[in-house]
Amino acid sequence: MANKMWNVQITISEVDRMTRAEARLSGKDSEELVGQGTARCNPADENVPSIGDELAVARACSDLAHQLLHAAAKDIESHTHERVQRLRT
């Protein structure tokens, strides 16, 4: 069996105290999936950009993971012609 290579590109942008992250999966046979995540610094807290980066990226990766689970469920249903009851996360 041949090895497969999937890549996730993470893009982070920060405006004022808001951090946005995008996790873009490429290399999968079907359409490209993109997860989104944000983090906002509480005005009462010290602004530490690296913490905002970590939170936004974690949320973008989590969103991407949920999209992959949903895609897997759809693929299972198309092959088995039965509804997927639940997938473990």
C-alpha cells in the first residue's frame, strides 16, 4: 500500500486583541477542508499574543477535526447505505 501525504497549513492573523487562525487541509482526495478558530483577549488581561495564537490554532484544528469526522460519516453512509449513529471523538 502506498503512503499518503496530507498537509495542514496554519495561517494566523492578529488585529488589535483578536486572533484568527485557519487550518487548511490539502492532499485529501476530495475537496479541501478549512477549519476556523478565533481568540480574543479580555480587555482586563495583559495581551500575550502567543496565548491568542495557541487558542485560535487549537480551535481551528478542532473545527477541522470535526469536519473530517463529518466527512468520514458521510463516506461510511454512502458505502453502507445506513445512517451512522455516532463516531467517537
